[in-house]
Amino acid sequence: MSTDSNTSRTLYLDEFGPLPRLGERAVPEPRPGHELPFISGTQGSGYVIASDTHPEGALVRLRREGLGLSREGAWAEHVL
């Protein structure tokens, strides 16, 4: 994991074609819409750190419609 609790490591695409690059970004906050660079990854798993529906610490599988396609995906330490 990242050394700073306010940042998250992620693989991202600046443009379609080249391989994803490893970088850091701020831990995502719930918000409408998307912003570039785009985070790919259509499936993932991890532990809940905050949720209205799942208990903190629960192990979850990520596989929602559009994940990594029409919205940011699972190639990051923190995913909404």
C-alpha cells in the first residue's frame, strides 16, 4: 500500500493503446462523474474501509456493471 494514508497507488491509462502506468492519486471520494486518467480493471476484491451497506473490514468482491469500462475500475488500492 501507499506510504501516505491520503494517497492510493493505481494503474492508469493516459490514452488507449500503451500499457497502463503505475502512479499515485488522492484516495477517491464519492462524487458524480469521472475524471481522467482512466482507471481500468473489471474485477477485484478487497476489504471495506467505509460503506453504508457493508461492515468495515468485510471482504468483498467487485464486479459491478461498467466497472473498469464506463467508470473507474479495480486497478487501484482504493475503489468506489
